[in-house]
Amino acid sequence: MYERPGRRTRPEHNEWSTSVKISVIGCGYLGAVHAASMAELGHEVVGIDVDQDKVESLSQAKAPFYEPGFEELLGRTLATGRLRFSTDFGDARGSKVHFVCVGTPQKRSEYAADLRFVEGATESLLDVLAPGDLVVGKSTVPVGTAARLADLVSSKVPGAILAWNPEFLREGFAVQDTLEPDRLVYGIPDDVDGETARALLDEVYASIRERGTPQVVTDYATAEMVKTAANSFLATKISFINAMAELCEATGADVKQLADAIGYDDRIGRKFLNAGLGFGGGCLPKDIRAFMARAGELGADQALTFLREVDNINMRRRIRMVDLAREVCDGSLVGKRVAVLGAAFKPDSDDIRDSPALNVAAQLQLQGAVVRVTDPAAVENSRRLWPQLDYAATPEEAAERADAVLVLTEWKQYRELDPAAFGKVVKQKRVLDGRNALDRDAWTAAGWSYRALGRRHG
């Protein structure tokens, strides 16, 4: 069922909200932002996590990850007294709504999602649940997980209910996407328990609903599939334009102009048609692989075979970038100094999970290049996971006497570099725009040799 309430002037977040006691299980990226946002909406919230250091950091209003606006939100909501964090699951007792926000990483050596954390969090909640309590899954899970967990909850705590309420956060916009979502999706039972679950979720999201946010109220399976279907579509769109970039390189066409031209068709749209190094992070790669794995388990694997090629196209972009770097460095990377601007998988984040930029940097180093990596937010995370790489604090430091500069994460700071001034620190004015983010005309006018995936030479 789809509903769109009548729009009203945007209120303060807690104008209509009655306070609900909420627990948030798992205080990583999703859970911490959700906990603070629920407190911002006027609810009384406790965030539960097994990581003592993380809980202490959050309790002191120090964000354990980089996300614009989150630390300010955290400090503000802690100061109200409506938000606290704990390592004790017992502190969730007495809450009416319990959000499960733990991770579902890809299993080692498999495509399938690892559900140990979701299952563990749900089982831990059984000791504190009371009849009438609502457990709300927000983690991205394979279809069928919610029904199985609902049976577990109701069998162990009669009267307790489970709902599925997928998240749609974009890293870099997580606070905005939680407080001002573009839709609310409820997966609930088709009975009186479903009516109770919907009423509780409506109470939690009262001020968001009053702003006219669209609602989709549906069954468990559909709610579970919404997130993976959305991510699969976005991944397909990205890989489509990157496949076109491969053809552009073979034909001499220009992929940016191609994307502009087809993007004017409102059935297609210009968003996510930026050819380049491809996608990474903790969602798109593992979600499309888990989607394929689950389809295979259900005997419907042929429906998603196209996603295997989507994944393959994405990974080929990294190989092509290394090849292009070798090409501009006169056919050999051995001993060449290469600056890599960007380590996070996307700008406005310190997330380096499945980072295309770091993957390329490591491949360059393995092929004999002297690589220096810089990033505005992700250097420390990168250093812990990729200690074999060399790091710099600034683009200028990374590019000192460089034979080539690779822009692999489209941070605003890199898009706004002055190519004339920047050219004074390098040995060779060669730039590879891995994200098609730079002003090609400005860089070529400053004497740089400009190359990008799917673009004509500049």
C-alpha cells in the first residue's frame, strides 16, 4: 500500500512527536546516526553496542567516523539528555521500539551476506523484550530473513512483534537522509500485529510523516527487497555508463558528452551516469553479490545473472585505470612517482571499504610505482588497512615531483585545485581524472596532459 499524506509547512523535528522510548542495537555508521536522529525527533533513545571504545567516544560527542553534520547532531542531542549509549543490553529493557542496525558484511569467500550480527542482536533482545514491544530491522538482509526472525521473536516473547524498515542512507548525507527521508518503507505482518507495528512506527516517525513523506506499507519480503533492488539498479546504471566508456575509448567518442545527451531524457536522467573508476563502499558491491546469492538459493538465479556482468564491468574499471597510468608514464610504472588524490570510496566520507582508489594505488605500487596517497578524511583509516602505502597530508605533498597525478575520489578540494599553481610541484604535468570531475579545459590550458576513462585526449 502506498500513501502520501498531505504536505504541510516543514515543522521543527519534534513539533508533533510524542516521545517514544527507543533502543538502537548497533552503533556503527547506521545505528549511531539513527540513534541521534531519533533523539532529535524528541524520543528517549539508548544506543547499545558491544564496542566499549565506540560507546565511550559517542558518549563524549566524538564521532568514530567522518560524516558531515553528525558530530554536531550528536553533541546537541546528548546535551538534551534524551540520548545515551551503553554496552549493556539490559539498558534496552523498557524501550517500546528496538531498532536493529548492525552490519551484514559479505561472507568470506562467498557472495552471501553474513547474518551473524543481525541474528545475534535479535537473540540478545529476547531477554529484554516485553509483550507489545516492536523489534524493527533496519539492516540490509536477504529476503526471507525477516519472516524467520519474526517467528523467533514471537515464539520466545509472545506478543512481541517484528517489522522491517530499511534504511536508504547516502554516506555524506546520512543525517539529512534520516531526518528528511524521501520515503518510509514498513514491512509488517498482515494481521492485527501489523496494525500495532504500523501505529508504533507512525508514532516514531510522526513529524517526518506530517511533512508529507511518502509511505510504502507492505509485507516483509517486499520491504527486504527494496534496498537491494535500489542498490542493484544504481550499480547497473553506473556500470552501464562505464561500459559505454569502454566503447567510447574504442571508437573515439566522448562518454561525458554521451552521458549529457542521454541524461536529458527524463526516463533515464543524468544522475549516476558519471563514468569513471566505478563504485565501492560497504553497500553496493556486497549488496548486489548477496542479492545474486539469495536468488540462487531461491532457484531464481537467472533473474539476476546480469548483475554478475555489472560487477565485472565495475572491477574492470580499476584495471583500466592502472593500464592508463602505465600508458601515460611512457609504458612503465617502475620507479615512477605517482600521486593518488583520494582514498575514501566517495567524497565526504572516511569509508575505505572496497575503495577503488586504494585498490588502484596498491596495484600501482605492486607494479613498481612510488605511490603517495592523500585524502581529506580517510588517511588514518587507510594507513591502518593499507600500511604498505605511503601517505601525505595534502595534494601538494603527495604530488611533489610526481610523474603523474591520479584523481580517484572526487572531493571538492580536488575539483577546485588551481591547475597552474598545482603544476609547479610536479615533475610532469600529467593528470588522470578517474572520476571525470575536473575542468578539462582549465587543466589543459595550464599545460597539463589530461586523460580520463572514456574521454578524448586533452
